[in-house]
Amino acid sequence: MDCTPATTFRLASYSEERLIATTANNFTCLKKILEYNVQHNLLFLRMSSDMVPFASHPVNTYNWQNHFQGTLRALGRYIKNHNVRISMHPDQFVVLNSPNQNTLKNSFAELEYQCAIMDIMELDETAKLQIHGGGVYGDKPEAIKRFVESYFLLPENVRKRLVIENDDRSYSLSDCLEIHEQTGIPILFDNFHHECLNNGETMTEALHLAAGTWQEKDGIMMMDYSSQSLGERKGKHTASIVDDLFRDFLQQLDGLDVDIMLEIKDKELSALRAVEILEEMGMLKV
């Protein structure tokens, strides 16, 4: 693409004029990406978290929600008319189980901003906000308890969009299932993270456990797919999709219908190849 929907600027050069111009360009680029994806049968998009610069920062007091309401409504209509699935993935500073109240306050503000994007677009609750479990802080049971407590303090419109992703270091699928049992939050399954951190579940078993946390109102289970970059540190994503590994993974779905987000560095190049593989295997649903 010849643009990015995540253009920003330094806080020191913040102005309402710059905010408006930058955000307008970001939304224009988002429309281009949506059109490209629809044309190429890529119907699951993770929208950038940075489309509105400093949206959750105290410096931004401008009513961007009202200013861009028409633009966002139009984008939402395009998304719905073309059956595109949407997610957003807040940055790593969003930590619901942090013992630091300032971090928690900032996390709430960021989630509310990203949820507002989807709400103004008038997307239903199958559009999701993807977060991690957070830190362990030397006491995982207590950290999980704080996550649950924070979850129930969030506004309802945010809660209904939240999904939790198993990670590769701290919160395994089993830990996420414990959080799900206390909150009802669906689990967005990451196959690569499961390979790095698990409790002995096979990939097929893990996929079915995660799928069981999704209700009809949440839509089809979302998941992240990637694989290990050879010769690199454990957990580093590959630069391009590896055909044989992707085919092997698809066999392990065992009939599950999932929406797959590729976390692979060359982005649409691998996404287009993944579509080809799915078509070859007769597994693509449109």
C-alpha cells in the first residue's frame, strides 16, 4: 500500500489542526486498505490502534468522535456491506492487572478510545478488542484476581468487545481459561504462543477449548497464526508464511471454522498466499 493508517506526530508538535489532518489521512488510508482487502478476499482486518493520534492522552480534548462521525459511519457501512471482520489490538501498555493505578487508568482510557471507533462505526460486538493477560508480578493467582476485578470495572461496551489472547511467556491457554471462567471473556487463540507455552494440550485440543469460549453473539472464533523464524530467538515470528507448516496447521483445525489473523512480517504477501492455500485445500469460506 502507498499509505499507512497509523501516521502520527510528536506530542511536542500537537495541535488540533494537525490532529484533524492526520486523522483524516489515516481514515482515508483505512478505506484504501479495506477496498484492497475486499478485492483480494481478505475479509479479516486488524485496524490500527493509532488512527487517532493521542486519542487517549490528556492533551487531546478535541471532540474527534463528533468531527469524524460521518467518516466512521461510512467506513462502518462499507465493512458491514462487504462482510469484513474487524479487530483491534491495543499496545502492550494496556495492562488490566497492573498494581499501578496510573497504568490502569491509562489502560481504561485506551480501551475506551478503541471501542469508540467501533461503536461509532456501528459495528456489532463481533468486532473485538484483543488484549493479553498482563504481568505476573510474582504472584499469578493475585494477578489473575486483579485482571478479573478490573474487567468488571470497565464500561459494558468495552467488556462486550474484549477477548484475551494466550501469550508465549506468562499466560497459557489454561490461565486464559481460568480468566474466562470468571469473566466470560472469549479466548483469542494464538497457535505459536501455544507452541511456546502450554500445559500439554495438543493443538487440536487447544483449538477446541478456545472455541468453546465463544458465544454466538461473539461471532466465529478469532485466532492468530504464525510460526517460528528459523535460527532466531524462540518466539520470533517468521518473515513469510511457510506453506507446509500452514497446511499442517489447517489440518489440525479438525473441522473448526475460524477467522485467522496472520502475524507475519510481510503482511499482505503472505495473506494472499494463505488464501491460495485455503482455496487449494477447499477450506475457504466466503
